[in-house]
Amino acid sequence: MLGFVSCSKEQNADVLSREFEGEIWHRFDILTASYNVVKAPMTADVVLDVEVSDVYPNSYQYQDEENNFLSIAMTISGPDGSRRTREYHYRLRDDEGNFKSEKVDGYYHYSLPMINEMSFNERGEYVFKIENKYSKEPLCGIKSLKINCLEIKK
């Protein structure tokens, strides 16, 4: 039984996990992580989990429409040399400026879809790069950011 378990290839869901020191994500602090696909082809939902505090998105005195959005760019490079890039704009507050999530232990948690049913056609390393696209420096109030690939079993 032990030999069977150690030889099975289980796909890890974790791609990237980052806790931000002082709840600050600087504009050009690009997050990079490798994700090893052990069995291909594989289909997965790519999901962004983020936690923010009351000072998100910044400590500036004014409020504008941009304050309602988390804006990031994600680039995925495949083992075959392919690359795909996309920008994402997630609305974390409603029109009145209220967070669209319940506050738990001082933070608002969001689980946000990035790519539904992404195909990983080859085994090997996929490199994920996440860039903060918020136009003001720095982005304040962001506690953590995680990206997971949730395999879809068929």
C-alpha cells in the first residue's frame, strides 16, 4: 500500500501565496511562481483568493471609481514556450463604497474567478506572473493574495 501511494501523482492546487508586509503591495512588485503540472492533459479553474482591510485600496483622502476595483495582470508561460496575458478588474466595493464581502477577523475575503476550465495540455512547469495594475503607489490594505488551480475531475 505504501508503494502505491508514493507512486501516485497528485496535482497540487497551490500556485502562489503571498502575505504583504504592512498590507502594502508596491506597483512594480511583480509576484512570480512556478506551477508543476504532473499529469496532462488537465483542466482546472484558476481562482484568486484575496484578503483586504478597511484601508483598501489606499490611505488617500478621496474616493473615486477606481477605489472600487482590484486591478491586476496575469501572465502564464507554458513549458512549450506559449504565453498568455490578461488584465482583471474585480469590483470589491459597491456603488456606496461598502465592501461586497463579510468582515471576518478584521479582513474582507474574496474568492474570485480568473480562468474557468483552463487547459494544461503538457506536463511541466507553468510560470505565473501577477502584476499590480493599480495606478496609485502603493496599493494599501491588501493582506494576502493566493492563486489556486482547482482541477476539474472528469
